[in-house]
Amino acid sequence: MNPLLAEKTPPAVATTPEDYWGTKKQPYFFPGANPTGDLVAFFKTVHKYGNTALFVLLAKRDAKNLREPDKWAIPGGFVEAASDCQRGQPWRAGCQTPEETALRELEEETGYQAKGAIHPVCVYENPNGKEAWTRQYVFTTFDEGETLPPLRTSEETPQVAWLPLSDALGMQLAFNHNDFLRKAIGTQIRKLKIDPCDRQIEYL
């Protein structure tokens, strides 16, 4: 072998799962389905004079997020994998269910603790030939009172807000969260007392 040629050959770069999984190259930590728990929280303010207003809780994603930065989203996050599950290995269930994850993420991201019952909305999954994707478990909850519950921000969510439902329906949310919001309304339609003929929710 020509020693001059050998000197010009760059040394091999060691590749580990940490160099790929959970990075800009591949934002998911695990190949295959990566489960998430997302919670659509509705609140209806009921005033003593009979006036009501409907709100939904949204969180704005940090501008440094690898995916969908600086967009409003339904609170949620990834279901924790088993403690011995390493990056690059198929996801295995840990100690939390998707519903428990959705409740935890809701409180961590917004400071709000859901008081109403939790109802499943849908499970969405679209592998589409990719090496990794999300399996999204979507839930919804509803509560009411005279005033909106207080909220707080987090490192991941620099802005959180109870937005009027009519405003949220006209926004472009992160990922496929517009679909989640519409489906959650369908699940809660009786409690929300929305006219199914309303032009804003004609998809129902």
C-alpha cells in the first residue's frame, strides 16, 4: 500500500447511537413507534349572569425545538421508555401509561392539573415507510368555573394560555394538532354545548 495514500485517507469516525438518535439527523430516540400522550383541555367560564365562554389550553413550543419550533400546540410529550431501554433500540414500555404521561406533561408544561374526567379521543400513527415515527395517544378533559385556572410557563413552553376556542380553531397548530382539537371537540360536544351547525365546527 502506498504510504502517501494512506496518510491522505481520513481516519474512520466512530458512530454510536448517541450520534444519530435524538439529534438533528434523527430527532426520535427509538426506531419504530415512539408513543406520546397528548391532552386537549377545555374550560368553560360560567358567570353569575349566565354568560359563558369556551377556552382550550395551548402551549407554545420553544424556538430551539428541533421540530415545529415556535408553534402553538396541544400539551403532551413522549411516554417514558423502560429504564434499561437505550437509544437506537426499539421502544419498550416503562412505568407510565399514555394517559398518565398526558396528565404529567399537561402539568409540567402549563402548571394546570386537570380536574375533570379524562376521555380517550384517538390513536394516530403513520409510519409511511420511515425508520421512526410517533404513535400519538390523544385524550381530552373538560372543566368549568367562574374564572380561568392559573397557568405557568416552563423551559420547554415559554408561553401557555387559555385561548378562546374560536381563535384556536383558526390557528395553524404544530404537527397534526388541528385534527386533535377537532376530534376532541367531537368527543366533548355535549359538555361544550356547541351547536353542531356552527360554521366554525362544520366538520362535525
